[in-house]
Amino acid sequence: MTKADIVTDISDKTGVEKIAVQAAVEAFMTTIKTSLEAGENVYLRGFGSFIVKERAEKTGRNISKNTTIIIPAHNIPAFKPAKTFVESVKSKVAIK
């Protein structure tokens, strides 16, 4: 499902014009990005949490030059689904 599919689905279910729904979806995503960039986590009860995870420094390899490199510690955005969301997906999605 793409962002356009989400906008269309919400528009169909609510009767709100696609332009208004698209603006709301864009504002939602921008707010989450801004919060994570500021180091603040976003918690959506029953859905999940958008969090900032810290990755520790580690040693990597450059295979083409056969050298060892140090990958510095860094932060990455992550999503942690709520338990109810996980259980819902487990019970409704068949294993392929």
C-alpha cells in the first residue's frame, strides 16, 4: 500500500476530499519526522511507537579494499508496534 492508496482509502471511508486528506497525512508524517529529529518519541496508543534508537559503534569491513573500518555510533528512527496490533496481525494474516 502506498501513500496515495492510504489517501484514497481514507477519503472513500470518510467522505473528505482527497486534497484535504493528503494535507492531513503529510502534516502527520511531518510532525512525526520533526519530533524524532528533536529526539522525542511519538506514542500512538493501540498502534505503536515511533522511537529513536541508538546504534553502538561497531567494526565493519570494506570487502573491496580488504580493510577494517569503524562505523561510528548513530541514531536511527524505528517503529515498535503495540502488542494489540501485533496480536491482530498474527491472528489475521496467514503464513505463506
